[in-house]
Amino acid sequence: MVAAPTKAVSVGLAAHKMRSVRKFISEHLGETIRVEQLADAVHLSPFHFARMFKQSTGQSPHLHVLLQRIERAKELLAGTDSPIVEVAADVGFRTQGHFTGVFHRYTGFTPKVFRLNAREEFSGPR
């Protein structure tokens, strides 16, 4: 008995499509990003895109964007003196309250406490 030739099965989005999606997210982080926009960026239907994206990253597009916003917020909080409300707006949150709640859920810290801890790390023990 001869085994049938196997085809390489690609799981998820192609690397060049993931790069396009990541670039789009990065460039539009402060705006509302809809799955339809991400799907359009790689010429797929929203349903197919969402399924393929999750296969590629293990995350839904929405969660991935949210986590990218949190990472960018961490950079801004640690590296700038921008008011928290401004950081929230820069990473796509409409209100500081919503930003604070989401930030706390994913980091375990409020933005203010995170900023204070980040500054203590950089200044070192006294």
C-alpha cells in the first residue's frame, strides 16, 4: 500500500499578510479598528480573516488589538509625562475610566501605579 502524498497545510495567515495586519494595527492604534478593516487590508472576508488570524496568533483580532494598545500604553506611561487621559486617547480608549479598568485587568496595576513603578525601576534604589 502506497501512502498518498501529503500536502503542506498552512495554518493561519501567511507571513506577509500578518505583517500587513500588524502594520495596519500599529498605524491605527489610536483609532477604532474594526475586523472588517483588518480583513480588507489582506483581502479576506471578515469571518475568514478572524478565523485565520486566531489560528495564527491564538487570539481573536479584538483581543490582539486590545493587548497591543496595553503594550503601547505601558511604553507611553513609562517613557513620557503625558497625562493618563492623553495616553488613553493615544492608544484608542474614549475615556480614562475605561482605559484604567482595562489596563488594570490585563496588567494588575492602575496606569498611575504602573507609571510610578516604572519610574522607580529606572531610578533604581536610593
